[in-house]
Amino acid sequence: MEDAELMFEGVARQAELVRTGKVSARRLTEASLRRIALLDPSLNAFRVVLAERALAEADARDAARASGADGPLLGVPIAVKDELDVAGEVTTFGGAANRTPVAQDAEAVRRLRAAGAVIIGKTTMPEFGQWPFTESAAHGYTRNPWDTTRTTGGSSGGSAAAVAAGLVGAALGGDGGGSIRIPAACCGLFGLKPQRGRVSTAPHPHLWYALGTVGPLTRTVLDSALLYDVLSGPADGDRWSARPAGTSLVRAVATTPGRLRIGCSAKPAVRGVRPHPEHVRAMRETARVLRELGHDVREVDPRYPDTTAAFLPQFCGGVRSEAAAMERPELLERRTRQTLRVARLAPEAAVEWAVRAGERLAVRANRVFTGPESGPESGPETGPDSGHGSGSGLDLLLTPTIAERPRAVGVLDGAGMITAMLRSFPMIAYTALWNVTGNPAASVPAGRGSDGLPLAVQLVGRQHDEATVLQVAAQLEAARPWADGRPPTS
């Protein structure tokens, strides 16, 4: 099997190949390293590649398998976003202000290794993940494998580029305002932001307070479910903990959800943003497919609350808490220093007020799920086949993932904090609300646009209900498969 074929198999299939002895962990790791050496110079997906360590780890996985050991990710190479600690490496957060390697893995990385994964390297991100464009003064532009003149989105853009181009089967990212879903949308991947607290943020008690979560970017829904089965669960010191899923997500993906009530809306949650018409068409085409799959799909008008007062203090406070740990603060980017000046206007008490405000806003936003929602066909059905939320609101909400097509790289050039924020609004217009509320939400591939780049839609679930999001995403994947699509830079 050629290197590209191996890398585009995805992690579930790669693990099966190792488990059955058809491919060794070393062979997989060497294939990943060769792909990185060949393609990453044009993509800049990796901040650092851990070649020698990864090969040694792969050899250890092969020895363990020979001794009878197993694991859901045994021998599978996986990349990690550079805001997550990898023992022996510097955690740069996308900048140049840190210089000292950390002593221990982050809990999410530890769980990957415990499941048998091989950590292949750390991926690029904008400084502290502030922007939905993966560009930084320290590490340059990260480029979209579908068109290297365009952005990958962000902030997990390095992870997205690495998976989309077949450098790895999966990569960890983080999502504080859309940073898993946005690059997934730009690069044609599946990306689920889990329920707040589903994946531990240890050694840190939180990731941007109530906003941030950790999770993978993958080619398939099954791969994402497999990784969440490995990653899920609290650790000591976590500020938030999700309600237990109650079942394996891999098992859930293999189960048909039944007839659900799904609302669809192209209305952005950020005022003043107009969605690109191709994104609206992608949403409506997806709604048609869902109807054909037997679901009750209707247009709705969600009464989105304005979450600015809850989001902005947590964003600024989160950047402040991460920047406070930097060894060389004088090397922070100009935009970051401007964010920190704004953060002085939001002391810790104001950030905690914003967290509580977000909880109140979550109740309002979730009325689309917990109660009847107005729309052209409002008045949800009741009856034996009307979905598991019978008598209440929707089971899922369908929207575009992003409002604009992926921009040309260099979008942050010369931009201060305010300009960068204004340029970010169309990218976060559908995603950031669900960071404030904590709901699970996924970007699902939906074909390609007239520019040749991927299109995507977002599925938002009820709180703590990743299973239904994954089930319906798996139905869409079966109805219109996307995982075999390969970008030109692959």
C-alpha cells in the first residue's frame, strides 16, 4: 500500500491494519513522515515534526503488539495543536514567547498515548488561537491544501491542513469560537466541537474559561467518534465536566437515530453578516437530503441572543491567562499586546460575570431545542415518530458553518486587534454562539463550491448530546460520501 493510500485511510482503518498485522506502526509512521517531508514545505501545517521520537514510539508499539497488547489507536500517528503540551517540547501557543520544553503531556495527549497512538508532531496556529486564520509572525502562513493561496481557517488550521492533505489520519485541535469547525469547513473535514467539559483541558483548569474545548479533526465521522471515546472524561482540576455520554460514540454512530426534528436556518448569530449564497444553497441541499433520510426538517427563525458581553471578556481573559505564562512577553505579537491592553478593562471579576452571563444566555439560545420555535412551519409535531424530543423543540439545528469563502492568505497582515476582529466576524458568525452555550456542534462537509474549495454545514445538538450529532452526520456521510476526496496538494 502506497504512503498516500495509507494516510487517507483514516485512523479507524489504520488501527485495524496494525491490529491485524497487515501494516506495522513503523510503516505507518514512516509513511506519515515521508508525506510531511514532501508536502509540508508548501503547506506549513507543522510547527515541529518529532521524527526520531515518533519512530521510537512506533517501534515500541510494534513490540507491544507482538507481546499481545492492543489499543484503539495502536500504532496510529496523530498530530497535536501547539496549544497542547507534549512532554519534552515547547508549547508555543503559535508565538515566539515560550522557549522551555514542558515536562509532561497534557491529559488529552496522555490519553492518546495510552490508547496506543504515536505523536508525530505539533501543528501551527495563530498566537493563542485568537483568530480564525492560521497566520502568525513567528510561524508564517498555513495554506489550504485545496488551494494554497487560501487560508485553512483557524485556529486549528495546521491540524486541518495536515489531515486534509493526508499527512496524518487525524489531529487534535481546540475550539474557543469555532476553531475546530471553521478549519474543518475550509479544508473539507469533519470537525465536532464537543460539549463543554467532555474532554479534559488538564493541566489547565479551562481553555478560555467556558468557551474552549479540545477535540480532533478527522476525515470521517467514525474516526471522530473513535477519538472521542478515547479522549472523553474529566480529570482532576477540570473546572467543567460534561454529563457522561452513557454509551460508546462508536456504537452510537452505528445506530440509526430514528426520525428527528431538525430546524434549518441561514440566519447568522452575529449581526451585520451576510452569508455567501453558496453556503445557503449547501444548507438547503443538506436539508433536502435529510428529508429524504426520513427526518422532519423545517426552516426556523432562531431567536439568537447577543453573546458579545459573555464572549469578549472570556476571550480577553483567556488570552491574558495564557500570555501570563510566557517567558518572553516582549516577543508577543502587536495584536496580542493590544488584546492584553483590552483585557485590563475586564478584571477577573468581570470575566466571572461573563461566565455567569453565558449560562443565562445558554438557556435562551437552547429554547430552539427545549421549546417550540417559530418559523414558516412552526408548531412541532407530536406522535410516535416525531423524534426523541417529542412535545418539545428541535433535536438538531442545521446552519452554514461559515459565512464567507476561505480568504486569501495574508488576511491578518498589518491588522491590529480591531481590524482582525472585524475580518473574523464572517468566519465565527455561526460558530461562536455555541461556545458560549457549551452545546456540541459539528462542521459536516457538503460538497465543493464554484471556486473548488469545500463547502460545509453545521449541525448543532442539544446540550450533552454529541451522539445525535454524530448519528446524523454519519447518515449524511453515507448519503453523499466525502472522505475519498483528495485536494490537489496531496
